[in-house]
Amino acid sequence: MDRIGPQIVTVSDLGHTAGSHPVFGAMKLLVLGATGNSGREVLDLALARGHQVTAFVRSPQKITQTHTRLRVVPGSPFDLPEFARALEGQNAVLSTLGLAPRLALRPSHFMAESTAATVSAMRTAGVLRLCILSAAVLFPGTGPQYAFFKWLLRHHARDLEGLETVVKASDLEWTIARPPRLVKAPDARYAAARDALPDGASSATFRGTAAFLLDATERHEHVRETVGIVRANRRSRPSDRDHPCTGATPIV
């Protein structure tokens, strides 16, 4: 996969803590995929930062978290009228929809079709901001290991290409996040770069990926950009323009 050096990488602040975003103000956020690993982290961080959160899910019983600023709405993204109603008054959509690992190895159009439904519902409801999860398998790369995983995930990669095609063809203010292998860890730090994976890591945490989606939404950054996300490490260096919470460089 293409990688770029740490001098052009956005690095989340190592001392960042949830709830330290008063400058952005509270937002109304609708989360898709809220019952998955990334989605649960988005819920947790968004509530800790003071946002009003709507989880639009097919299985509401899977969300056991309760909060005065959390609204759980049962529904499917393929039900346009129901989805559009849930979107009314929202500032942004954060989509972490995905497939179970076993399903990602089979032919599927779920990612592309659910994204097309999301774009349509957002247009109907007049919501413009979309931050959506894709995967680093779509970055070009070389070597036998990359070739193997590209082959193994070929069906899912084709579906994700459809997802990104739908998003990029829309008039929405979109951001596409492409993390590599996602792992569970309490670390919300990340390194991010436009159109490539940052150097120095081969995985990203679910929590760090959620933090990036929220940071991009709150700061209205990376609009109409595809961004590689990895776990921050000692090889990544923030630039002189780093924001106290996320960092920002001219290239990202």
C-alpha cells in the first residue's frame, strides 16, 4: 500500500481527552453501524464530547448504553421515508456500517447499496455532512502479502469501490476514512494522511478511527478527501500547525 512519511501526517494529540471540544459546540449526529465495534466507539466519544446522538439501527436491543443525549431509533437505511425522518434536524451522519468478516469474503453489494440509500435520504432531509468508513485495501500496493489480502478481500474491495463511487459522485460534504486492520484498544490516538496510509503502523484502533471521524466532523476538515488512518506511534510526528486535539498539516 502507498505510504507517506511522517512529516506530512496529521497526528492526534497524545494528551487529548474526551469532552475537550467546547470550541466546536454541541452537534446533532446520526450514527449508522452503532452496534459494531467502530460505531460503539463513536457513540461513546460523541456523548463524552457533549453531542446529541441518534443511533439509527436495525437491532436497537443491541445498544445497552443509556444517556440523556442518546436517542436510539430502529430502522433500516433502505427504508427511505423512515431514514429521512430520523435525519431531520441532524448536522451530520457518521457511517461505520460494515459486514461481518465471513460475509466480507463473499460477493456482496451491501456497502454500495446502503451508501446509495444513505445519500438519497440525506438529500431528502437536507443533511450535507457525511463521514464514512471504507478500508485501506483500496489503496494501491505491492508485495506478496498485499497481493494475498487484496485477493482474499476482492469481493469486499469491489463493494467498497462501489461505496466510494456513490459518495464521490454526490454533492455531499463527504470524508472517506480508510483504516487498515482494526483492533480493539483504549487508545484513541491516530495518524492520518490524504490519499495514502501514514508510515509506521499496519493497524488502527476502533477508538482511534472513531476519534478521527468525530474530529473531521467537528472541525469540518478533510471535506471531499479520502484519508488513510493508522494507529499513532513514535515514528509519527505532528506538524507545526497541529491543533491541540487533532493536528493539521497543509497536505491533509
